[in-house]
Amino acid sequence: MLFREAKPVKAAFRDIRNYLAGQFVGATRDETLLDEVLKCLFCKLYAEMGRAELQTEESDSVKLAKQVRSVFGLVRRDFSDIYPSDAEILLDPDSIAFVLRECGFSLLDASSDPIGDAFEVFAGSESRGRAGQFFTPRSVTDLLVAAVDPKLGESVVDPACGAGGFLSSVVRYHEANGVAPKQLAEKVAPTLYGIDKDDYLTRLAKLHVALLSGGHPHIHCADSIALQNGKPEFRKELPAEGFDVLLTNPPFGVRIVAAKEEVLRTFQLARKWQVDKKSGLLAPTSIVSNRVPPQVLFIERSLSLLREGGRLGMVVPESLLSNNSERHVMGYLLQAADVQAVIGMPEALFKTSGKGGTHTKTCLIIATKLGAKSKQSKSVFMAEAKWCGHDSRARAIPHNDIPTIADNLSNYRGGKKLAPSHLGFLVDKDKISSNVLSPRYYDPELEKEFEVLARTHHLLLFGDLLKAGVLSVSTGDELGKLAYGTGDVPFIRTSDISNWEIKADPKHGVDRKIFERLRKKQDVQVGDLLMVKDGTYLVGTCAIVTSNDEELIYQSHLYKIRVNPNDVGLNPYILLAVLSSPLVQRQVKSKQFTQDIIDSLGERIKELVLPVPKDEKSRAQITKMVSSAVAKRVEARELAKQARLAVAAVG
């Protein structure tokens, strides 16, 4: 064989793409170039399987091209559902030779997915991000496939299959478990079903699975939410009893119109939900919401496609698992399925470059659809990955928590004792709060620290301090950009809170009339704390109001926290230190949720546990340190102000 010594697969495809973009006459679009490369790879697969012969050591590219075109005739005959009878390889002989020489890897190696890598390189710019869709990283598809453990002969569906990432992982999973190539083609491929609204992606998915399995999967271009593709027989082509396994990464996005009104009416989760007065539980009303995010509808659709006892592996945005506005969705899931595992993913998971991809934080759900005689498990395995093998600019890094989490889940299911950590811990289902299933909401390491601190600290719940009147909290007002620069009264925004200081930006000063109108309502006093309520990375950042800051207006994305006279030893300086402590800041990160496009702590500020030293001397020492630090910063700021003014002083 003429294949060169294997280089990294993606590097090989990048070289092929660059070569074809410059040399292939007739097309420059990545979609067209990818189609031609896949034709060559099909021929390479036939050669590896011994079904055809390619004398690729030949230096004569014309002779090699004739051989490849001849093999493609066999491919076209065997896969008439993919290639029509008049399909041909359009590449010139030199291009065909270049493609095959660069492909030094094996298509039959179960440990790799070169076809998926080709899609990433060629189709990424075309397909990535269409209607909220992003290719799912292989580490995730492999983890979920292993977790649902598809058996030979079981039916598997991905109702948002994209380019076939999950289905190809199923093929590799069977191959790694000893299923022979013939069985892959005859017993695995026919059990694989994919549905996607994008015609191009469904064609890629069919090619992807066919190349890996040598068989014919059932891939349909259709609307999974409406379960239709314009053909009345479409639903009849799906297993009537439901699927054994469902794996999917549905499109996300609050702005995506997921379904027409007549389709929405068929979904319970498309209705508005409210607390039932008799049961005290959330229940659907008769009112249908006119816009429901696709990820919400996919929860219900996925469960409807499964048979009783069918297994589910799904990627969802973390907001679906943590937002108060989505409590009914998780309640629906918890009633309809036995949720066995939820795994949080890093924000970098779907980043493909500095600008490409998305930083949407996601979670993986593993569950089994309940039946009439099914029983719920008592606890949920949870984990929170901090690293996924690449950073936020898609650069490879040596840190990857996903394999360790996969091992911990496998060991736990195998009966081995779990040492609780963020890479694997259990949460009793009766301790799930307000249907929140986000793993970082339940931090096992925080519980350990609380146990240790309880000996030396009062562990005070923020909400209890509010009820007792020890603390009071309010939020500010929004003025609009037209008010900026109209006066000299500082308008304090989240970006003005840093290192315990309020750093007023003169550009955002507002008219004194606005200040006088809001002075009584906002009631800012020396010793009040301002804490960032909404944002991305600044949530939880605190500052204290000093005598230099009394005249200001603060925005609605900030809390104003006041310490009232109390007998628990709390003062503004101690509270500032406590709220800024690593222990409380970790709680802030675990409690915040996505609201629209930003994160918010919201009412969950009441859930923060504040560690206040029991020892009076310790509290006095902290008070002295914080007050000294604040005073020095005020002094430094005033000196800097005087220096700036001195520059232009006359005489």
C-alpha cells in the first residue's frame, strides 16, 4: 500500500483540504471537497477489508486513479442508497493519489474515528453552529455510549444526529467489544437510526456510519419534534414498540423556533406549569406557550421515542438543570425516568477556536425510562469536570477529567465503593432541591469543609440572617445609556466592583436630579456592601461603601447588603471578608444559574452558608485587618486623585 507513515489524522485532513482547495478544478466549497474525500475513503475501506485491491505503491497516479474508480463502482453498487448509479469520483488522478498517500491511518481501527475527524476539518465551518447545533466531542459520545451499554441487536436512535457522532461511537463500542466486521454490517448498522432536519448532515451521518460499519443505517431527514418529514410512512419506519437506546445532543437556543403551534399543543412541556394547590407539585395548565426552546421539547420527545426500560444518554445545557424557570422540565424528567447520573462539563467543551464554537456550559444526563413496574434508584451519581483536554481556544492541554469520571461511574455501577469528590459523588434523590440537577449545585467537598469548620465557626445561613433582621438586602435601578455622562454622580455597575473597592467611572456619571429622585429609595449608607448579583465571571464580587462613596446610584445587577445591629458578632468588615472567602465564593459559583444570556445568583443568595468565627478575638482581628485595608485603599485613591490634579495646578 502506498499510504505514508501516519501523521496526526486531523493534520492529514487539513493538508488534504488545503491541497484540494488549491489544486482541484471544479469546486472550492468544503462540502464538495469532503464528498470527494469520502468517496476515496470508501475505496480505501474496501481495500482494508480485502474486498478490493489498490496497488497504491504505484507512482503512476493515472493507473492508481483507474483502480480507485473501479473500486468505487463496487461501492456505488453496494451503497445505492448513498450514491446514485451515475455518481463518479470527480477528483483528477493527482488529487486522488494525494488523498490516499496522506491517509496513512486505518479505517478499521476501533480506537479512532478518522471519518469524524474529516467532518471536523471540512464540514466544521459549514455545519458547526447551524440552528444551535455543534458536533459533540468524541470523549462525550464515547462516555454516554459506554454508560447506556447498547447490546448487539438493540435499536439505537439519535433524534438530532447531525453528522452521526453518537451512532459512530456505537459502532466503535461494538467493535471494541469483539463484534466482527461482518456482524457490524449485518447486525449493528441496521439497528442504528438517525434523524436530523439538515439534509446535508443526514447524508454525512449515513456516510459516516456506513464507512465505519460497512452496513446500512436508517438515517432520515425529518423533524424530530413533529416526527414528520412530509411522508406519511415515516413513523412506520421507526420501531413501533420504541427504541432500546436513545443518544443525542439536541440543538440549544431560546431564540430557535422549535415547532409550530399545532405541534406544540401535543407536548406537555410546551404548556405553562404552575403549582397545584392540592398536591403542592408543579403541573401543566391548558395554556400553551408560543415559544419553547428545542432542548425542552427534546426531553419529552426523547422519552416518547423510548420503550419502557429504554436507556437515555443526552447532552443538555446546564441552565435546563438549574434554572428556576425550568423546574417543571426536570420535574417531568424525574417522574418519567430514573435519572442515574448527571455529569457537568467545562464551558470549553464545545469551543473549537478562539472565536469558533460556543462556551455554553452543558451536562450529560443518563437515565432509564420508567414503566408501570419500574422502581426509582435512591441516589444519583454526579460529577463535575473542570477540564476536557482542551482550553477555551481549543488548544490541547494535558488535563482531562472526563476519562476519570467515566471510570468512576463504571466502578460505581460495578459495585465498587466511591470516594466522594467532584469527579464522582452520590446525591440522595430525596435531597434534590427544587428539581435542581446541576452537579455543581451539590459540592461534596464543601460539605466536608463545613463539617471541619463547625467546630470553630458559626455556620449561618444567609436566608436565616435575613429573616432574623441581622441582614437586609435590596437591588438597584437601571437608568439607560442616555443617562450616562449627564452629570457627576457615579452610576455604579458590576464592572466598577473590584478588590473591595467601588471604582467609579467618570464617563458614567449621571445628573444630580436622577440621584435626588432615587436617593431615598436606594438609601446608600457608609458600611453597606455592594455585591455583584448578575454577570458572567464577576458574580459574588464585593465592595464596601466608604465616606467617599456616599453619593452614588447602583444598578439592578448589584445587591446592597446592610448589616443591622445584632448579637451574632457580625459587622460589615467581617461580612465583607466572609463573603469574599474562598468557601463562600465556591458556593456562589455552585448556586448561580443562567438567566437569559448571563449568570445570576438571584434568590439563591439566601442559600449561602456564612462561616463566622466563634472566637471573639478572631472576629476582632478580622475586623481590624479589613478596616485597615479599606482605609489604606481609600487613602491611596485620594493620593492618586490629588496627584492627577497637581499635574495641571497653577502657581
